[in-house]
Amino acid sequence: MGSVVNNIYFKSNKNVNELVIRAGQKDFNEINVIISNTDRNKKIPQLNPFLVQAFVKKTVNRHDNIDNMKYTRQGKIMFTTKDPICAVQLLSLDKFMEIDVTTNIIWENLCSRFLIFDIPVNTPLEELAEEIQVKNNLDVVEMRRFLKQNSSKQTTPVLITVLGTTVNDSIKIWFINHKIQHFIDRPRQCTKCHSLVHPSRTCDKDNVCSRCSEIHTGPCQGPEKCINCTGPHDAKSYLCPAYIREKKVLELKCRNHITTGEARRLIQSQNTNYSETVKVLPASAELQETVTSKFEALIQSVNEKFERLLQAVNEKLEAQTATFANMLHTTIESIMQNMYKIVVQSLESNTSPTRKKKLPKNLDLSSSLPMQWDAGGKNA
């Protein structure tokens, strides 16, 4: 089934070729085969493409299924294909153009990693792997139990690597559906120079202080300066922009099943596009300012026209009110005169001569009272 180390680590005993063939039956995007010089201190030189093509056609029967070939920055050759058999033929090479080589697969393109929880500590990993494969039609490549020394915990989480880039939200173990959690690794930091882009085992630099990024002995007396982003903080800070960016890189790597290098290039490409967009912003701001000024001028013009219209309406309304007041005053005077005549006629037959003399005077006084009207038509 596989090899187990202290019931903490399990690895499938299937060889690389068999795993690649099995991976071809799962969901995946592409298979990338890496060819390296056997001597780690040497790189594979960029050879004549015509001769390389002739060599590949001679040694790889399914060479028509090779989608791409390129030289990597590390001095290696990477072949990309979607054909598992073609990939196996490439993996079988031990010489490339008279150069002794070793081959490997970029497993990130073919595998998924996830966590399951509450697995009893005394459960052998080999039995757990067999249970997962039988009940869920999965091919387990590796398993790792997270267990600290001298721990008293009865259950632990287990990290599982399986073939295929698509996994269900849960897997069945012992009649129980266990929810899975996709595994996103945290950024690894070199313990010597505190860089986030390489591990300690490959670091050839001197030990530096994580606080000031300088080489010294004894307590640090210098100002804080991060070696990764040059910011005023410790290089181990989780708030470091470089640390946050590296977390995004690892998340992109996990969700898209690509290598760390590819994820970094994608993030860098996104940042470049953003910076190019920012360069265009001043022109956009100038355009916005022009539009705003023209809009404000239009609003002011509309307000002025509305005020003039309102003033004209008020003036016309005042003129009509004055005309109406004059008409009303004339009408009242006419009514008063008619009333006067009626009263006089009615009193001529019933009133004494003395009262007849006083009556016209009193009526004249009442009819001659001043009458004024305001703009609203009310008697002043």
C-alpha cells in the first residue's frame, strides 16, 4: 500500500509513472515534466531547437502530444502535455542530447491537498489511506498527521494529497461524511536572512537581525527595518506587506493548482496592470474636473433663468392684484351711492324736515371715508 514513518507520514508505494497514468483518469489541466542536469551544479544549455526536435521525435513516440517546451530560469527544460503516456515517456529519459539528466513532475498541476479533522491518533495512516481510496474512489499520494511530541490529544487533523484537481466537499470514512478543508500553506520564512522567497536550506547568506536587517551580535539597538519590504517593522511581522502578498501567492497556487513561481508571476502581472491603470488616473481626474465645472455652470444658468421667470410672475401678479383692488373700490362706491338713493327715497315720505336735512350730511360723511387696499386686496 505504502510506506509509513512513525504513524505520522504516509507515502504511496506507486512509482511516478504509475501515478501519472492514474492521474490521467482524473480531472487535471496539464502535465508538466521537468528535465534537470544530473549534476546539480550545472544547467542544461539552450541547445539547437532543430536538433532538440529531432532527438525528441526519436525518443518519444507520442511527441505529437507535446504542447510546449521551454527553458526555465533554473537551467532546466519543461515539457507540457495533456497526454499521460507522453508524460511517462518523457519521465523515462535518462539522457537528453548526451547530457545525463533526471526527470520529475510538477505535482501541483495534478494533485489536490486538503485537511480532515478529528482522526483518532491510534488509527494507522495506511488503514486510513485504504479506507479513503475504497470509499471515495480517490488515489492517495501522501498523508501527514499533525501531532506534536508528548501531546495528549486523542484526535488530530490529517493533511491528505490525492490525484486530481477536483475534490468533493466531503469524503466518507467509516460511514461518516467528513467535511474537508482545502489546504493553503502559510509563507515559509528563511531563519537566516528572513527572506520569504527561499527556505533556510538553500540560503547562502549570513545571519541577519530580523528587527533591523543588519548583521550584529547582542541586543539590537538600530531602528526597525524589514528586509522584505524595507518598512519600519520586524521582518517576522504578520502585517508586513510582503508577507500578506506571499499569502495571496500561496492561496492562488492552491486554488489554481499551479506552482509558486507561476502564482508569483500572476500576482506581479496584476500589480503591473494596476500601476498602469493608476498612471491614467490624472487624465481621468482632469476630465472629471472639466465635466464638473461645466455642470456647475449649467446649474447656475438654470437658476438665473428661474429667478428671472419668478420675478416676472410676481410683477404680473402684483399688477393684476392692483387692478382688481381698483375695480372692487369702484364697485363698492357705486353700491354705496345706490344705497344712499334708496335710503333717501324711503325717508322722504316718513322723516321730519329737520332729520331730512341731517341725513344727507351723515351719508356724505360715511361715503367719503377713505378706503385703501394693500397688495393682497385687504382693507387697510
